[in-house]
Amino acid sequence: MRSQLAPVLIVQWEQLAVSKRSTLATKAANLAEAIANMGYSPSHGAQLAQIERDIKGIDEALASVNQPLDLAYSLDGVREFAATKLTDLRALL
């Protein structure tokens, strides 16, 4: 059950992240349009910069979730651990 739950949670998190990113992108477009129509203001500029940072953070989080696990490295680590423990066990016998 637990192993089946993790992929479901990841998919739900990705859907929420994509939805949040879409909302932020819409806000950024609206702010950019306001700046174009009314001229630059420090307040709008700061808001736009924050939204862009938030979008970048979501993009980075989504990219890291979609990275495949490096199982070869993990298997090498397990082999090394097992070999060390077997050596320790032989020394005890």
C-alpha cells in the first residue's frame, strides 16, 4: 500500500505545482501588461521579480522530481556495504 501511495502523491504534487505555476504566469503577464500600459513602478517591478523567482523555484522543483534515480550508484554502494560487513563477519568467526 505504501509503495503505491508515493507515486500518487507525487502526481498530485506535480499537478498542484503546475497549477500554481500557471496562476503565477498569469499574474506575471498581467503585471507586465500593467507596467507596459502605465509605466514602470518600483512596486510592480518588485512584485514581478518575486513572481519570476517563484516560477523559477517551481520549475526547479519539478525538474528535480522528474530526474531518474541513479540506481547504479546505489547498487555500488550496497555492494560495498555488503562486502565490508561480510569481511567484518569473517573476522568475527
